[in-house]
Amino acid sequence: MKKPKAKPKKAKKAGHKPKTKHKAKAKPAARKSVKAKAKPKAKAAKASGARKRSNYMPKIEAVVSDISMLKIQGAKDVALAGIKCIRIAASESAATKTDDFVDELRKVSEKVSMARPTEPALRNCIGMILRKLERYELRRIENIKKYAVMTCDRLIKDIEAMVAKMASIGAGNISDGDTILTHCHSGHVIAILKEAKAQRKNFRVIVTETEPHRQGLTTAKELLEAKIPVTYCVDSAVGYVMKGVDKVLVGCDAILADGSIVNKIGTLPIAIVASRFNVPVFVAGESIKFDSLTIGGMPEPIEQRSPEEISGYKELKGAEIINPAFDTVPADLIAALITEIGIMKPELLRHELGF
């Protein structure tokens, strides 16, 4: 009988010990679980903050890539794309200090400006925004962010208004029965020709193919959609067609201090041929394309693009292959500039702008 009584006592002790052990383990386990939940929250908060700071950069990089690869082209469209990049950065910035915010926008500006070096309109527009922010007196971060977005929106509207005004002025320079030759793709030229068409003027346009990217094809399609008669030709046919041309009308990427202009490669030979045939050359471009840096003698940088854009380059082993994106047309080959200010001799623009 003693042995059976001893066994239950052992069972009680065995059953009692797990309870005390369970209680002892339960408290640390609860504390550990609280700590375990707290740490991921802190990490998640840090991670979300990091993502917020860099979240807009893929958008900026996509636009910069589109500019570099000529998916966005034309000085006006490049400038507008650059302004929109600054707007994205301003609206999505996580900066909590004004100086950090302005520095952040400055870095984005430098990245965007490097996409196309021969684009003073882009540099000028970005410079305007940064200068306004640097002069902004209310230093609260929320206010300057709103002000930056508002400045970008206002500048976009101003550029669109400039183009509309220039189109109206330029259309007055087109006569019934004109044959106009244009080169590459210019939003300003398209705007002028569409406005002339809206004024019920009858004219036709000769469009050069514009190698190596055939931007002239884009121009030809847009004019045809506007019901404007088009003749499309290779670049080397300029001398052949020029005898039947009344005016040359091209856009520009830069207007220099001496009145010369920078435009798509091939514009200079067109101007030379036009001069030989006594055909006036008109250049359309708003005043924001004026490069004030050239006043001091600084040359306009000419972008050199990849040889891979030229067909057949692989077959020329050992040859030097050059692919300049632009050339410079001197003022004496230009009849007049068409700007939002008016039509003028190209060398007079700097004086109109107060330089």
C-alpha cells in the first residue's frame, strides 16, 4: 500500500513543476513578443522614410532617358519636360529644411540639364526657378514647396503663351501660294504653319528627311494631319528643290549673342544654298532660347552623339565617325528671327532682352 501512495505524490510534483515553469516562461515570452513587434515597426518607418526620399528619382531618370534618346525632342518640349522634373521633385520631396530642399532641386536640375548640353532654353527655365526659390523670403518648408510647384506651373503656362503669340506673329509672314522649306522637327514651326492654315492661307511645305533620326518624318506627318500639302525629300536634295522655294522656315535650339543660331545638323548647308538662290531664311524661337553666356565669348557646346546612330558604321573599321547633333548658322545668312516679341534681325534680340 505504501508504494501506490508514493506514486501519486510524485505525479503531483511532476504536474506542479510544469505549471511553475510555464508561468516563468510566459512572462519573458510576452515581453519578447512585444519587443519583436516594436523593432520591425521602427525598421519599417525608417525604410518608408528612405523610400519617400528617393521615390521620385525613377520618374526623373525616365524623363532624362527620354530626352537623351530623343523620345522627347524640340527645344520647347525638352524645356517643358525639364520644368516638369523640377515640379515632381518639389511636390514629392521629403526635405524638412529649406536649404536641403533647394539643394535637392539643384541636384535634380543638374541631372536634367546634362541630358542635352545644347539646350539653353532648358538651362534658362531651370535657372529661373532656382533663382526665385533662392530669393524666396518665407522660409517655412511647406510654403517654399508650394511656391516651387506654383512657379513651375506658371512657367509652363508662360511658355505655352509665348509659342501661341509667336505662332500668330509668324503666320503673318506666310503668304498665299508660298512654298516653304523646313528641316527637322520644330514645335514652333508647326505652330506657325498651323496658324497660317487656320487663317485660310494656301501654301505647301517641303520637308527634309533629317538624318540620322528622320525627325522630318514626324514633321511631315503632323502637317499632313493638319491638311497642309507636303513634299518630302532626302537632305541632299536641298539644292535640287531650292529653286522652287519662297522661304525657308526652321526652328532653333539656341540663339547666340552675335545673332547666330544653333539648330539641327544640316541647317547650315540649307542656309548657304538658300543664300545662293536668294531665298530668305526665317528662324522661329522664343526669347528663352537666348544664351547669355555667349555674350562673354563662351562658345555654345555642340552635342556629339554616338556613331552607332549612323547606318553602316560597323562596316568602317578604322574610320573616324563623327555625329554632331547641331551646326551654327551665322547671322548674315538669317533674314530675321520670329519671336514672341516680334520679327527682328537676329543680332538685335540681345538688346531687346536688355543684354
